[in-house]
Amino acid sequence: MTEKNRSQWDLGRFIKTLTYFEVIPFLNCIQKLIQGRPKQEKNQSNGGINVSPILVAGATGGLGKRVVKGLLERGYQVRCLVRDIEKARGILGNDVDLVVADITKPETLSSLVMANIQAVICCTAVRVQPVEGDTADRAKYYQGVKFYQPEIVGDTPENVEYLGVKNLLEAAKPYLTQSTEKIIFDFTNPSDELRNIWGALDDVVMGGVSASNMQFVDNTALFAGNVSTANSGGFASVRTKNFDPPFNLVGYEGVELRVRGDGKRYKLFLRTDGKWDGIGYSYSFDTVANTWINIRIPFKDFIPVFRAKVVNDAPAIDSSRVCSLQLMLSKFEYDGALNPHFSPGGFTLQVESIKAYSGATLPKFILVSSAGVTRPGRPGINLDEEPPAVRLNDQLGGILTWKFHGEESLRNSGIPYTIIRPCALTEESGGKELILEQGDNIRGKISREDVAAICVEALKQAQATNLTFEVKAGENEVKSIDWERLFSNLKSNK
């Protein structure tokens, strides 16, 4: 089309697009002043919105509160099983869902507590304190440096370490399906919040006149409109606002779309940072006219692009922080190549769902036990060389013996699991090298901070499934840990 016959560009729609996606702060300030209430805060896009929570039992303890903190930092939704709401809120803050229950009372582990959970991290433990007592914040117990003659207070090891764990397993099992999928968007029953996440991002931002939108009809999301090559344009798209927090899809192989199109070739973009005009990871897919199809896209097949040009030195996609998604119909493929199935005019693409998929089984129940659980009564053992819990097992109500029975309940449950047996827990800072062994022979110490990190990382490591291992800290500090390699050196129980 010649310059003389250029179509009229819509400045108002251009400004509306930039305002919707908060591209120019000044425009958003004006909008908020006019509206009187910040819509973006009301309708903030949340990557955890459709993600099932992780249930943390023992969340207010020295280890549990660190597990909660680690989960939140990685974008997980967290539900905490607590006995005292007010006390728990003071310890855990306002970013978690609190439910009142007691693992020693199975009737409290209701469907309300378990509904929609994707995994459990159990940090519960019988209450131990020095014989002469402790401070209100359990400073003597948590410091883990000086040895105080211990005693059990409150409930018994049998009720907490064995029956309590067994109760929790039985209540959680119906909800811990071995599904290898995570729903990102389910358009079959869209909520008002879901409707406010997607917005049009057409070539009007480049001077074009194409127009599209996302409608919710017939239990699907309908991406439809008219794409034009006038004014050197040629694309129409819909994009989500940035998710806060981003979706964490580590442990999954890719994403799957269920769509019904019109025979045209479309693109899906994933973005891993919040930049408006940064690198996007793109994949082109063909549709079959008027036919529902499933399209699986491995993360490794996404192409890093910037304005339809391939970025050869870009890093691989970071699936731990998917900040936004975008669907596009474009005249172009990559680096100037043309879309072979493109034609200007009307188009329709129905989407039923977008989800992450994986062929691997991930741990669904993480249990923190203790090193030494198999040592009481072991033939030939030298008690003088063993840690206090082993020497005093009988005096402490058989604490390690009951922990082992709790482990056995989990191993026999059929739920994919990881059982972590830490050596003596301390309040020291984490970041040390981790030494993992099997056979229950090692002695040493490890910070609660490092054990919490293991709990969180195990959730997304297929190599950690059905493992039981002991762990202690080494002497050296490390900047990073190759978790996959660390777990893959161990032998599975099954």
C-alpha cells in the first residue's frame, strides 16, 4: 500500500494499550487520579492464582518458618497448618493462608485444610527442651550449640512423630494426585480476575491498524479480530499483564495448549522478565480449521526473539519465572521470513486451557526426620560416639524409634516422597556445602536454613523422588548447588 493510501492510525487506542500494560508511568498516574482507585492493584495478575498451594505442617517452628519463607521467595502459594492463628500470623506474616488443625487430631485435618494442595512439607516434631526449662522463644533449644540435658514436654513422640505423621498422610493422600500437569489458565470457567489479565497488543504500537481482543465465550477464551498489513503493520496479539509473583514451572518439560483455530499459524510467547519490550521466547504452531487439537511445546523449543529477530546469544528460557504470556497472529516468522499460513483479514483462535506438563514424577510429600533413627538397638553400636538423641532415645520416649515408624508410614503410602534426615540442627547461617549419605551412619551438624532449602528444592527435582537420605554441612561455603546432581548420586528406595 502506498503512502498516499495509508489507513488512519488510532492514537487513542495506542495510548489505551500503553496505559493498560503500564508502559508509561505518567499515563498510569493520570489514570489513577481520574479513576480515584488504582485498578491495577485491584486486578493485579498473580502467577500463583491458579497454582495449588504447598501445605506446610509445623510452619511456626524454627525450621518450618524458614521453609515458608523459602517457598514464598520462589513464588509458591503456601498454606500453613497451625494451632494458634494469632501466634502464627505474628511469626509468618500476611502472605500465607493459615488453617487451624492438629496432626494428632485426625478430625481436624478436614477437606478445608487439604483442598487443592499440590504437595506437603512436614516439619512437625515433638517438643523438646532443657530439663531446667527454656525461654519463651526457646532460645536454648534453637541455638543448637551447647548441649542441655533434654526432656519431652507436651505430647508424646508416638503421637507426634508416628501417629501424627500417619494422620497427615491419610488426610492428604486423596489430594496428592500424581498428576504431571500444572494448570496455568483454565478458560472453561473464567473468573472476573482472569478476564482482567489479558489485553490487546496489536500493531497499533508500531503504527499499524490491526485490531483484536480476548473474549470469553462458550467456556473458552476467544482470540479474534482483524489483521491488516496497512501502514507496514501485520500482527495482532493478546498479552497478559505481568504476573506477580511469576509462574514457577521448574520441573516441567514445557507447556501445552488446547486450541481450535482456523488453519492459520499462530505464535505463543513466554517472557521471563517484566520488561515491556524485552526478549520473548516464541514458538510458532499451526492449527486445523474448526478442529480441537492439543499442542505440546517443550521449553527447549522456544526461540529467543526481539521484535521477530532471533537473539542467538540469549540464555535458555528460565522456567522458574514466567512473567507473562502472549498469543499472536503475525505476517512474519523470524529474521524476515514470512508466515507461510498467513492471510490478512478476520481470524479466530479458541483456547480452552494452557498448562505445564512433565513426564517426570515429582515428590509430593517431604518429611523432615532425623539422622540416627535406625541406630537405637543396632548391634555393635558404640553409644559413646553417638549424638545425644541416640544415647537418650529411651529416656526421650523412643523419639527416634517413632520417627522411623513415621518414615515407614510414608514409604508405604504410595505417595511420591522425599525423607530428609538432618544431623544436629543449628541456628547458624546457611550456604555451606551439603554432604548427603545413605545408610544412617554420618554425624555432624547442619543449619535449619540449609535444611529448609533442601525441602524447597526437593519439590521440583524428579531425582529426589522416593529418596531417604542423611545430610550434614561441610566446612566450605558454596555460592550455588547443582541440586539435580546432588540428588542423582543417591539410590531410590523403589
